[in-house]
Amino acid sequence: MITYEWRGTFANDEWHVLHAQAFETRVFDDDWVSLTATHSMGWVVARDEEANLMGFVNVVWDGLVHAWIQDVMVSTSARGRGVATDMVAVVQRHAGAAGLEWLHVDFDDELRGFYFDRCGFTPTNAGLIAL
């Protein structure tokens, strides 16, 4: 069983291991606990029965009516169990309850089915500049 907690506690070391697994990169060492507390509207923490961090999604916002999903991450052992979809649903509930009107996400092409079909996002035009 996976449990989900809005603005749940997490440790930097477990977050970095999950991030490295989710994005197939090295383990970084920045302070995500402080970064999310300072800059995020909220986040969702997903944990298994043994309290292992199985998923995380960050939600940044403009302070008014727009929020953005950032870094949906699920551990390799929890993939295919609906964890990402459930985390996005938690975000939708909390963002809506907070009075936000729009939830944005950007993603790589291979994730279109996940965001459009499973999470209910609709296609829209957007732009991107690599810096």
C-alpha cells in the first residue's frame, strides 16, 4: 500500500536517491527540504508500508492562480502501480482547494499519454527557450 501526504516530510538524502533513480542521473547534494519550504506551494510525498520514499512531485506557483507540476518522480520499484497518477490527483485536489484556477505541466513527448489520458490535462500551446 502506498500512502500520499501533501507537504509531507522528507529528508534530502532520500529525495536525492529518488531523483537520481527517476531521472537516471547522479546523486546531487543540494538542500531540497529548504528549497521546497521556501519556493513551493506544496509537494506530495508517496511512501510504502515501510515508510520508504516511493514518489515525489513538487508544485511551484505564481502566488495567485497558476501552479506548475515539477519533477514527478517514482522509484523504479513502484512504477506501474499508479503512484504518479495518484500524486497528480492529490496536487489537483489541494491546488483547487487553495483557490488556484490553473495547473500547468510541461513534459517530454513520451509522457503525453500519461498527462493527457491518465491525468486529464489538455493540450495547449507553450514555448520554451533553452538558457
